[in-house]
Amino acid sequence: MANGATVAAPLARTLISRRTRELVTGYLYLVPVVVVLGATVLFPILKAMRMSLYNHVLIKPQEYRYVGLANYVRLLHDEVFWQSLWNSCLWVFGSVSFQFLGGFAGALLLHRSFRGRILVRTITLLPWIIPGVVVALVWEFIYQPNYGLLNDILSRAGLMTERVAWLSSPALAMPAVIATNVWRGVPFFAIMLLAGLQAIPTELYEAARVDGASVVQRFTHVTLPLLRPIIVVATATRIVWTFNYADLIFVMTGGGPANATQITSTYTLLQAYSNLDFGYAATLSVVLLLIMLAFTVFYLRVTRGLESVS
Amino acid sequence: MDQRMLSRRQLLKTMAATGAIAATDLAWWEEPLLRPRRAWGAAPVRFQFSVPEPKRNALVESLVQRFNQSQNDFEVKVEFVPQAQARQKLITSIAAGNPPDCAQVWDNWVGEFDGMGAVEDLTGKVKDWKHYSDVLPIAWQTVTVKGHIESFPWVVTNDALYYRTDRLKEYGLKAPKDDWTFDEFLTLTKGFTKTDKNQYGFGMRGQGTWAVLYATEFMYANGAQVLKDGKVVINSKEAAEALDWYLDLFRKYKVCPPSVPTDGWRGIVEGFGRGVTNTYIHNSGSLEEQKGFVGEKNFATVPLPLGPAKKRASFYFSETLTGFNKGKNREGAWRFMSWLMDDEPNLMYTKGLGLLPSRKSLFQRPEFQNDPSYQGFLKSFPFSMVSPYLAYAGWGGKIDSEGVPLFQQALVGKLGSKEFLDKFAEVLTKNMS
């Protein structure tokens, strides 16, 4: 029956092509992430950038006004800012380098088999688990010159005749807070590097041993190259984190004495919460962001290089 | 008390126990808890209290409960805020348009709040208040900004020197007289310094606003001033000489503990309490604490020494009750604040903490006049003055954030006294607003 024959009717064309639909769906899945990141990361950054262009001192609401780059000009002439930037470099370099060395040594030790290894690993993590403020208070007491633990031990051991003001002397305060930060950060590197060590196939060591490689050669030619990606990632993360870390110094010295331990993050806090100068504090934050961005670009280049090597 | 006998934990326990005992020992404080609570009508009054120590907390909680039981129009709710964050929390709440109805604040903050247009002007009400003429005129001065009375001077105090009487006898030293001099002060602190025993003659303060204020008191004793004819003159020759002498106590004569550059209020009070220092300058606020730490009979107070100019100064300050004009129940706040100034609540609060009442009739009571430990403060009243740093609201935060780091630089020898004073004068001149 010719009349009754069904004729294939073309499907109605959709408004958007399949490819476009898939693309839009994909982007829609990203919307929650974009919204969350925008609200929690991008918006505060933009807000800080805007704030840095204003004279925004909370105790002087009548003087609130747009000042353009005046806060940035002020920063260029601010001696304490430059001192705090230099102190930040010392703080980051001193902390991260010793944390790395201590952590590496700890990881190598923990990688060996011995009785009670699990217990020792757990104990090693303790400084990392304790909250930063608690660590600061404990070490403040240890360093207390008049009745602190350190001076007491040193004088009882006959190693000290005159009490040392660890946190009150401008020359000693920075090394003292760095030592505390090293104590706290060693477990971070130890655990990261231990994970890396455990991922290195033992066959490589066996092959190196068969080839007559010494302990040092096995370390420099097998261990170190294979740990390099982890070292770079851990070190870079730690540098960024230490640069922004204010709790320890804020509690132990408040940036003193005489700004000897004032780092950029504590100086920003001081401007925001003591002077209530939000405009200038925002300016400091933006500049620190730029410094960290520059570092991150450098860091990304380094890691990309490593990826290609690996 | 030997410092080895008192650990940090013991010290904290003692402090907590003192508060607990004070709160439980006095039936007066307990009484409100035994009565039934009443229903509340109007919006509650939010009262911010910024020195949350165990003893003060107990006193303030009891006062608030007692007030709430005394009337049924509204309820007072107390909010305890750590002292370190109190000023910033108040300022941010003012900026956000949601301040408490009233708060306990230091007199040097009132000017800042006034500058923000946030403070309730109490001038009219205060002048009709029943105890207006009973309050010491100098106390009103501490809370008067641009001719307006902005707060109640809840309690007042000035500075004097605490010293150990037991060790004075032990070391055969001469007790300081009321009109003693800089030289005698130096002799005493040298005699008190026994480094082999970890004891020092003077607990100098190196951190916080009062580190600069105590040094300024010594500069005044040499004839210096902060302001003269509307100009900052703290960098005068007299000021530099006196500051040199004062800083040399730490730098040259070594009669101070090495911790000075980072010793704040707790540092100097604990240093004396633990027996590390044998003298320190403070207001009467640590009297009661020291009675617990070193024993009532083992210390005394004396006015600050006379300087080469045969002058001296003790800076007077008050702990205020301040109302905010954006408060939800301003009338309630007034009623609560004026009630706190009444005889019984005021006496209990001041005596309980070792502070002095701002009302003459309470101030003259034997509890204060006959207590030997108060003598240094009472004898300092004739030459006490309102802190010159209250002159400009803009100086409030700057002394702490810029003045103190500069002072610390002078303390550790990075800046000379004159150099420090020149820089400090610059900071003050820039912020005369």
C-alpha cells in the first residue's frame, strides 16, 4: 500500500548542535567551581586591589577617599616595609633550608627498618600536628630569659654564665624564631620525602650495587634525582607557606624587638589590626601577592622542566 | 618568693584560684545568684568588657547579675573580649554600625571613638547626675574630649614604684623616702641587682604604650614636656638627658633583666611576682595580684623619684564606661553605667582589683587610705597629671605601632636618645588630629 507507506521524516533540528550542547554542558559543570573560587579567591583579591587605592583608615571615616597610587608611593618610602621584606627573606630561607635538611635526614632514617619504626614515625609528626599558636607559646616559655627552660639547662650545664635574652635581643630574636619554625616544619619534609623514598624501586639500588656504586653514589645518582620532583614541589609549597605564615612570630615577639622579627605578613597584620589602616594593609597585601606570583611563575617553569626530564 | 618555687603553671593556677576565691568568698557577690530571675521588657543592653581575667570576670558577672536583679525593665548582657582585640573589635563594630550599647574602655581610646562620631555625649546627663561633683575633677579631665564629657571615669589610678621590703632588709639597703632622687633610685636598683641569684633591681617595661609613658614620666622629672604652645617638644635637651639616664639603667648599669625589650605589662608584673625583679613601675592595678604573689608584707609602693629639675610626674589614667550613640538601648546603657558608679558596686569593683575609685567620698574611705600598699599611689596624687599623650586622638594607636618600635631601638642601642626623640616627635607631629 503505497498510500499507507511510512515516509522517514527528518528529525527536527535542535536549536544548538550536539557539539555545542556538550560544550555548554561541560562549562555548566564548571560553574559551581568558578562561583566558589570567584567568591573566595578572586573577589577578595579584587577587593584588596580596590581598597589599596583608597585612604581607608577605620578610625578616620571622614578621611575615606580615593587616593590613586598614594599608598604604593608611601610603601616605597616606608623603611619598615623594606626591613620586613629583608626579614621575610631571612625567615623563609633560614626556615625552609634547615627544615629541608632536617626533614631529609629524618626521612632517610625513617626509611630504614628498625624496631618501633611506626612509633617513631608517629612521634616525628607531633610538632607538625600541634597548632602554631601553641608551639609559639611553648617556645616562648622555653626561651624566656629569666625563668625559661633553655637558659636553665645551659646554666646548669655550666655552658652559660650570663642569661641570654633569646627573644629580646635584636641579634638573636630572628634565629630563635627560625629555630622554632624549623622544629615545627621538619616533619613536613620528613613525611613528604619518606613517601618519595618509598616509591623508588629497590631494583634500581640493586642494579647500582651490582655495578659497584658506593653509598654516596647511590644517593647522588639514584635517590636524589628520583626525589627531585618531590623536593621541588615540597620546597616551593613550603616557601610560599612560610612567607605568609605570621602566627609564630606574632605570638612570640609581635615583630619586635625594634622590628628585628617584623616580616611582611606580621607588618600587614600590624597595619590592619593595630593602626586599622586597611588601605595601606591592602597595598601591602597586593605587593606581597605580586611577589608570590612572580615566585610561582618561576616555580612553574622549574616544575615543567622537571616533568619533561622525568 | 624564690622564682624557682613558682612555675608558670602554678602562677596561672594561683591567678585562677584568686579569682575563684574572691568570687566565692564574698557573700555580696553570691547574693544575686540566689534570687529568682525576672522577665525582661526592652531591648537588652550589650556591655563589652575587655579585660577578661578570672577575678575581673567574676566581679563583672556578679555586678551584671546584681543589676539585672535590681530592675525588670531590661537585661544587661556582658560580652567578654580579649584585651588585645578589644579596641579593634569596637572600632570594626562601630564601622559596621553595630556597636555595643556601652563598653569598658581605656581613656586613651575615647578620643578615637569620638573622632569616629560614635560616642554618646554624656555632658548634659552627667551634670545633672547625683554624684557629678563627687567625682575628682582630674578624673573628668581624662574623659573630656573637646569640652564634652564622653564617658564615666569608672576607676582611676596613677603610677608608682613597687619594691620588695623583705629583700631591702636582706641586702641592708636604705628604704626609699617619698622625696627621693634619681641618684637614690640608681643606688637602690644597683643594690637590688644580684645576677648570681637571677635578681635584678628594676623591671623596666619595653613593650606596649606604657613603655613610652613610663620613660616620659622620667623626662618630665627633668623638666621636659610633650607639648608646649601647641607644638611637640618631646625632643628637647632635657628630655634626651633624662631618657639617656633612664635607658642606661638597662644599657649601662645592667640593673634590669635581659628580657626588657619584650617585657610588656604581664612581663613586668610576673617578673616581680616571680622574684626576678625587685622594683617596677606600674599603676595600682597589680597591687592585689602582688599580695598573692610575694605576700602583702613583702612589698611596698613609693612615689617615682624626683629628677634633676626637682620635678616629677605620675600619669593618671582612667578605665572608663563609654556609651555608643548607635546602641539599641541608650537609656538602659546610661542607667547601667550610672549604677556601676554607685557606692557599693564601685567600691567592690575598685577595691577588688586594687584600683582607686574616681569618687572622692569613696576614695577617702579607710579601705584605701589606711592600706599601706596604696601609699605610693596616694602620695603621688599631688603631682599626678593626665597623660600628655591624651591630647590628640590620632596619637592613641601610633604610640604603640610606631613609638614603641622606635623606643625599642633606643633601648637596644640602635638609636641614640635624641635620635629616637626626634623621630618620635615627627610621628606625633604628623598625627596631631
